[in-house]
Amino acid sequence: MAVTVRIPTILRTYTAGSAEVSAQGATLAEVIDDLEANHPGLRARLLDDAGKLRRFVNVYVDDDDVRFSEGLATVTGEGAKLSIIPAVAGGC
Amino acid sequence: MSTIELDAPELASSFGPAVALSCRECGARVPLGPQYVCVECFGPLEIAYDFTAPGRAPITRELIESGPASIWRYAPLLPVPADVASKPNLNPGWTRLVRAENLGRELGLRSLHIKDDSGNPTHSFKDRVVAIALEAARTFGFTTLSCSSTGNLAGAVGAAAARAGLDSCVFIPAGLETGKIVMAGVYEGELIAIDGTYDEVNRFCSELIGDEAGEGWGFVNVNLRPYYAEGSKTLAYEIAEQLGWRLPEQIVIPVASGSQLTKIDKGFKELIALGLVEDAPYRIFGAQADGCSPVAAAFRDGHDVVQPVRPDTIAKSLAIGNPADGPYVLDIARRTGGAVESVSDKEVVEAIRLLARTEGVFAEPAGGVTVGVLRKLVETGKLDPSAETVVINSGDGLKTLDAVAGAGLTATIPPSLAAFRSARS
């Protein structure tokens, strides 16, 4: 499945400055593998040593936080739009 | 872990005792700048200080007490220049610490104080954090002050930008309380409602920051977040100073992202390290509403990670379903022997009324959450009723009148003594 991935500013050093890149994969895990193949170094920024999403990384597939669905097993359909966003917050 | 020293003396002096940004996850350090995420591990960056560097005046109680009646009396403990108070700003802080004997008696507490931050210029604690972010924005040359907000921050940013002569553009979730919208819009900066939850607004701002449309903007709770968050330390400093340079034995703090709670802990630790207060144990309790209680749920279940939730509560200023500082709140509550607890919206409203009836303090729902949780902690034996306790009220009930819409007239009568006697009989 071909998807597009929105890259946050701090990771654009891995994508030659591109804010958005194309990738392949039927699940988030496969998309991350494909990103790593084309932009080496990205995977280690997104996943910890145990291969899980780092706790301060939020990934959205078509506007849905993958933590509300299947995490790395979340299905990424044809044309899906992914966003990688650092966790920030306001409030108290 | 890498350490990068500041190489620009003028930049260093702009941030007072602050020396670097440090990752809370992996400890990597980077120079002070408008960054908020660790490039190594995505962890949050926070300010690292050197309070005792050669040439820096010792920080004493007397030095602080001779300062202005605002957060700037603590300037030597904040990432701001020494002359910060002379620049146009809202001069927030030094709010009252109310000795709450009536409420304490009702709840069975020996000693209770309310730190009433509704007394800030825009009626919430947000003026503290925005003041620090505003100064950082000036230093970095930003001309627009921006934020994602659950309401209180919107007003604080609008007012601070107006006073400082900066533009502002503030993003809020659609459906906020009318009072908060008006109190943010009156400053006539841009105020944009996003059709989504606070977490979605936050996400939008994170994307905007990497886009041309957001260039030159200081987002107080995104790219200025390390500076902004430090403002909450002043709550800790003020409480300790107002108690006579003592730490409270117990404190109940509202938890949305968890930032305020973690910074109050940081403030207490700094006061101890600098010898400004006695090194005495304190217990920190976090308060959430049931309708948005991911941190309380993680605490209850013994987890050290926080599963995000979709918020549904009247306490909109605490309605953050994906709390960035949640794991640190869990660490602190467990380390200090405290807890994180939640109450229902019904209990929140009851607590707002209880606080108003007993102490004459009208709190917004976030204050109802802390007082409601305080009551629950007493009733369940988790809080020691004989220990000195402080509870935070972070905002003003005038912004959220709908929460207590049932309160009002006792009677409507003609202007006659007979009618008055009759109405009261």
C-alpha cells in the first residue's frame, strides 16, 4: 500500500528536509520498515530498543491515534496519510 | 550523553541561571533555543540550571523577599534575565494563600490552605507560565505569540501579547465555555476555534510549527514549552515562602498534561537544594476528573505508562486525553507517597459549591476537581488529616458559570417587609 507520511521538523534531517515522504506498507510496522530502508536512522527515532513506539512519539493514521487502534499493527490502507508528532501538551 | 556549552554570552545572560536544555528521558543536552523535543529519543526537553556558577549572587531568602510582589521575585531561579520585571508584561503571581479553616473543619483537616491562582491578571495560573514564555519569545525574536488552549491559556496569551506589543494567534477547540472565549477574544488577537478536541488542536499546532505559516511564531506550549513550563515552579516557591519558608506536608494539584505537578515538585527540590527550606518530606497528590483520568487510572492499575483517553468532562481545562507528563506524575506520586485520584463531574460541582460556601472562593471546575479529590482522599484515608495540606485552585469560576448554573436567587419578592418575612418563613 502506498501511503504518505508527514515528518516533524526534528526528523527532517533524515528526509533531506522533506516535510512529507511516500512509503509502502500494509501496517504501521511495515511502513516504518520501508521508511528505514529509504531514510536510514528514522526507525531508531520512532521505536525503542524493544521495538515498541517510543512513549513520546504519537503516530496518527488518517487522523486516528494508533494507540486507540492496533499500535504498530494498525492497518495502513492505500493512500493513507500518516503523521508523526512529538507529544506536547498544555493545561495544568 | 552529550553536553554542548553555550558559546554566546549575551544569550546566556538572557536566560539567567539556565545553562542548557536537557532531555528528561535520556539526559542529552542541547543549547538553549526554541526546541522542545530531544533529537535523540523524542523525549521532552527541560531547562537545566547552574544556580551556583562563579560570579552569580547567592540566592537567599532576603534577596527574594526584597523583590517585587510577583513571580519576578524568583527571577534568580527562572530562565529569565535579571531585568525581566522592567519589560512590559502582566507581572503575575504572588497570589494569596488562603488559610481555609472552614473547609478544613468541614473535611476534618487540621491545617488546610488554598493557593488561589484565580487572582492572577487573567484569572488563572496560566499567566505565570506565559510570562516566562513571553520573555523567551522576545529573546528568540518571535513576533507572534501563539498556543493551543483549553481556554485559560488563550486569555493569558492574548493579554500578554497585547501588553508586550506582539501579535497573537490562539487556537482553541470549538465548544469551549462562552466566558473563556470572550475573555480570550477581548484582546483582539486572532482567536481560531478548531472543530476537534484539545488533543487535536495540539496536534494541529505541532504540524503548523513545521510549516511556513507558523514561521517566526512562538507557540508558548510547543516550541517555547521548556521555558513556559518553568513558570509553574513559582507556585512551589510562593507556597513555601507564604508558609514561612516551609514546604507543606501534603499538596493536591490538578493534572491535565501533568506539567504543573512535575514543576511544583521540581520547585520544592530546588528550594531544598539551595537551603532555602528545611529538607522535610512532602507528599504530592494529583487530581483529575473521571471523564478524563488517564493518569489516575494508570496510578490505580500500577502502570508506569499512560493510555490516552477521549475526554468527556465539564472540567475542560483538564480535558487532555494524552498527557505528555503523565509518566512523570506517576513517578512523583509514587516517590513521595502520594496518589493520583479522580472524581465525577457531580462531585466537581459539589466541590465548587463547598469551596464557595465555606471559604468564599469561587473556583472553575479544575478547582472543583482538586477540592473534590481532596475530600475523596480524606474519606478514603489516603491523605493524613493531621498533616499540613495545600490545595491548588488554578482558575476563576467566573469563566465557567455554566458549571454551577443552578445557583442563584433565593426568592423574588415585591419591595415590602411583609413579603420579605413571608419569603423567609
